[in-house]
Amino acid sequence: MSYIAATHLTPGNWTAGINWMRKAKSAGLTGFILGDLSEEATAKAKELGFKVVPIVKRHGDVRDLHNTLVDNLKKGQRCLFTYSDVSPKGGLSEARDVTCSREKVLDVLSVVIPINNLYDRAKTVKLFREKVENIHQGLLSPRYVLGTWDFWSGFAAFQNYLHDKNYLDPGLAYNELTFNLYIALAGSVSLEIAHD
């Protein structure tokens, strides 16, 4: 396999993280854990073959996570980033820039709430329906994403741009929003839906 695996762990989801690392290891994956963990947790991760990378705090939000992810990837490298409660899998197709899953229960109207400007919210709903839902039969999930270095780098820069322009309410969760918006606007990204 030519891709690595990564997830984000905190002291609060550490138990799920141990299971995640065991499943990744049994799938033949190596990689790293993003997070600020105790010495004991770091030692356990190392024992399971995973490096722990502290998150570099620049902004105090999810941008720090994605910027740190990109900082620890090599140009040309692929990374499967999953939430800690989602099992990483080996053997995924690497034919596209991005492989991800669909979000089955997510409503487009709930996803756009973090956008500050109401007019921009309405435009984004229309964009999502045309460029994401109609093409992929639903919104896309950032919970399970295999992407190239170029994808992760572009996605992190896109999140930084949106925040720099005060486009998003920083107090609201926006992972699904920025992921789907990036896919909708980045016409050169080739995408494949992973089927469980």
C-alpha cells in the first residue's frame, strides 16, 4: 500500500484511538496520530507503530489540525484521514485524487449554517445541490478521506482562506461545509465514492 493513515486523538477519545490503531495495523497501514497526548498514550501509540504528532496551534480551531496534517505529509504522498471512530481500511483504490464516503443523514441546509452571510448561504445550497448532491447522490463525508498531498494541501489552504475572509462563524462546526464546498469548487479534483 502506498498510503499512510492518520487520525486525531484527544485524551477524551483515546480508547477509540487504541482500537483505531489496532485496526489500522491489522489492515497493514502505518502512519501517525495528530494530537496532544500524555506520555503514556504516546508510548502506547509508538508501541503500536504510530508516531504522535502534536498539533501546531496557529488558529485555535480545526485549521490547526489540517495544517499540521499537511506539514507532516511528503509531497506526492497519499494519506487516509479518518475520524477516530471510523475504521481505516487497506487496499483502497488510488486511481483518483480523493476517495471518500457519502454522508447519508446530512441535510444541506444544516451544513451551510456556519456561513455568516445569508445570501452566500443560499448560493452555497444551490451549489451543493448542483455540484455535489446531484452528482454524488448526497453530500460527501470528511469522516473518511483518502487524499493526495495536493488535495490535503489545497483543502487546508482553502480553510485558511475562508477564515481569513471571515466567511465562517468560528464558533460553529464546519467540517462538512468546507469539505463539500472545496469539492464543489475545485473542478480539477477527481473523486471516487468508497462503498462499505
